[in-house]
Amino acid sequence: MDRDAAWELLCEYTKGEGLRKHGLAVEAVMRHFARKHGEDEETWGIVGLLHDFDYEAQPGTHPAAGAPILRERGYHEEIVRAILGHSNETGVPRDTLMAKTLYAVDELAGFVTAVALVRPSKSVMDVEPRSVRKKLKDKAFARAVNREDITQGAGELGVELDGHIGEVIAAMRGVATGLGLGGV
């Protein structure tokens, strides 16, 4: 498993900077949770980086369209299943901590990004769990983000939502500049 090869795969299928940055954000958050749980940080990071690699090319069949590509490139089945499981439409159960974590952080990382970008500073450093919770109640804000997935993800991990939001924010702060969320 090679992070550079995973980045090349992401870039091969994803041309948009926004979706690439989302992959980087989810990678950072997955690495954070891998460290917290004593899991393999490299594997979890690659899962986060690649989870949406096929979305831009195959939005209607994502992530199922990407699974054969991952297998062909030699990615372990645990990685493929975690990526498949982050979408409820695949029916693939989230039966590992890695898969549950990916599901729990994907939509939330995107939402935290949206919250940061509407702040005057445009910085994740200024985002707090309470501001994320407030924006979650505003259905017009970042309406493409599935709020149900956010709450269900925290529930599947068995964690309190505010604490979970805080962990995602903390992880994203560590890579804020690379995500374009370091401020103006």
C-alpha cells in the first residue's frame, strides 16, 4: 500500500480541486481516528483519500464503479469494502471500525469545510462544534450534505455528536493550509 500511488489514482479519476481536497480532508480525519484507536494509519489514510475517487467519473454508480478498479490495482478487500460501505446504496455492511469511521466522517468533513468557508476568516481554525451544530439545523445551508448520514455515522460509532464533530475539526486543523482552510 503506497500513499503516492493512491494519490495518483485519485488524480487520474478526479480532476476537480474541490473533490481532491475533500479526499485530503477525509484522509487526515481517518489518520486521526486510526491513531486514536491504535489502527494502521497508512491503511486508514488511503481509505479516506480514495473513498470518492470514482465519484467525478461515475457519479451515478459511485462507489460501486470504483470497486473493480481498486481490486485490479491490488487494493486489499478490506479497503474496497470500507469504501463500498460508505454509501448506503451499495448494501455493503460497515462491519469494521475502519468502515464505520469512514461513513461517520465523510459527510461531516464536507460539512465542516462548508462551515469554514462561510466564516469571514475562511479558516477551520475558527470553527467550533456549536457552530457546526447550528449550521446543521439550517437545511438551506450546504443542502447537498446528508445530515442523516452525519448523525447515523456518530451513532454507529457509539459516540456523542458534538465530541465527534470536535475530533473531525481538530483533524482538519492539522492540514488546514493544504485544504485551503488556513484563512485569508
